[in-house]
Amino acid sequence: PHCRLAGTPREDLSMPPSAVRPWRDGHSRRGAPCRVSTDGYACRNPGCTYLGITDSQVHALVADGHQGRTDCIQQFRCQACGAKVSARWGTALSHLKTPPSRIGEVLSALAEGLDVGAAVRVFGHREDTITRWRDRAAQHAERVQHHFLHGLHLPHVQLDEIRARLRRCDRITWLWLALDPRTKLIPALALGPRTQQTAHTLVHT
């Protein structure tokens, strides 16, 4: 849910959540009870008072059916402005028609070391399609990393680098890692040459 707001930074919103009157306070609570949780989702209409507010006790979102031919995608509607938002908005699966299980299967194979060209032959999807899935997943993972893994209090951190050669390229690159030896958490990483500048990038990430 936190990543769905990547396109609407808090500083661009008209009013903070604390200054917005909860939608339910000024409207009747008659009708069928809410069966679908809207917590974590937000209206993305720039002109809406509830823009970017993910608290279900404040915003005006309600469930508004499903869509999708290959998968059942939950839709929400803002009662304040009428705008609709998909449960997948702001995620790596947004606007993709392929079932998530299939995309996950392809990405898992790539993570295990399968080449994109080999994935084309194995799974039958086009090379640009698989490459787009991979890049979207990488960008989303980076947003998740930056959102959650900051301000950590780690008593001990190990720093290491791994030498790697990129496929279809003679250039040598290095993967720099910061590792918590107790939990095996990787709070920061950097990809680049074995230079002092890359080391500083890792330390200050």
C-alpha cells in the first residue's frame, strides 16, 4: 500500500490527512456494511480533497466491483469526487493483462539466473515483454527498499563486494552489499566499479 503513493508525493498534496474531515462524519451510515477493506488505498485525483489519504477512517473510497479478463482486479471508487482507482495502481502489476501467477513464474526464473533469451523460448513471451516485466519489478523493488529500509538501528553490519561479469558485455562490475549478519537483511546495495565513490554510495544509501 505504501508504494501506491509513489506518484503522489506528500508535499504535493493539498492538505495533510489531519486537516481533512473524515468522509463518514458528514454522511449517513445507512446501507450495507463495508465488506471490502479500503485501508492502504487512496484516491489519486489531483482535484480531490482526499488525494493520497490511505486511512480508511478518513478517505471516501468504497469497493466498486472488479475488472480484468485474465484476473479479478478489485476496483475502488471515491465517493467525494467519483474517481476510480485499481487495487494494482502503483504496483509492478499495474495495467498488465497477463495473470500475476505467470509474471511471477517468469520473474522467478530470471532471478534464478535464466537468461532473457532462454526465457523467451521457455515461456513463449516476446523478449521486450519479459524485459519490461523485469524492469518494472526492479523499479518497484527499489521503491520498496527505499521506503522501508531506512532509519534502521543495526548493532553490526558487514560490508562486502562481489565481482561479476555482465552477460553480452566484457565489462567487469561489482555488487556492493551491506548485510546484517543476525537477520541476513540487506539494507543497502550498490552496483558499479570497485572505486571509493561506489563505496561511499553504498555507505550513504
